Amino acid sequence: MDDGLADLLHRVVTLLGDAARRRTDDRDGLTYSQIRLLGALEEIEPTTQHRLAQALSVSDPAISRALRPLEADGLVRITVDPAHARRRLVRLNQDGRDAFHAAGKPLYDEFRAALVAAGFPYERYLADTHRLAELLASDETARRKAR
């Protein structure tokens, strides 16, 4: 990797980390960790607490503690897994989905603004990312048809 790209990536990671820390310090809304948890849950729901912990690379007790306030606020629902009485299934409620998207929008805008201010070619990155996603999706479709 050339030094210019490595420096640029380092700046991006630093900017994103700074923005995430600022978000975590904001106690008026969802913390960055809660936003991350709700986002992961949106992608893999319904899921067990254990699978959610694995997806976020945290311990099972940490997930259990993190879910309590979200459940109390009506953002997630935790039920007993009918297939296994010792497992708990976690689902995102509509309020949780709405809170995730509402909290994510300012965070997205903050990240974008920080990257643009640092000289990161955000629009090019976004276009390249969309194109890559399209290519990967078409490749996956071709592989499925080949089976």
C-alpha cells in the first residue's frame, strides 16, 4: 500500500473515531454503542443474544446489560426462544428501528462533514462504493444461477 493511501486511511479512521467518541459522550440521545447495537440487530434479527454478542465482538453479559435499557425504553423486544428455553431472541421494535434511523442520520452527516473537511474525496468514495456493491450483487446472482 502506498504511503499516501495509508495516511489517508489513518486520517479517516481518526476522524470517525473522534466523531464516535463525541457521540458516545452525548447522553441526551442514543450512545454510539447503542446505535451500533440497534444497527447490528436490524441486519440479523431475530437473533439470539449470543449471536448478537458475536456480531459485535463483545461478551454475552455485555450484550445482556446493553439490551436492558433498550428494552425498558421499548426499542427492542426480548422473548424466550420457542426452540430452546434457555435462549433469548431479540427483535427490534418499530420504535427501535425509527430511533436507529433518526440517530444514524445526524451521525452519518457528522461523519461525512468531517471527512469532507479533512479533504477526503467523499463523493468519489460513495460512487465507488455503490458501484462495488452493484458488482458484488451481480456476481452473487451469477453464482446462484450457476448452482
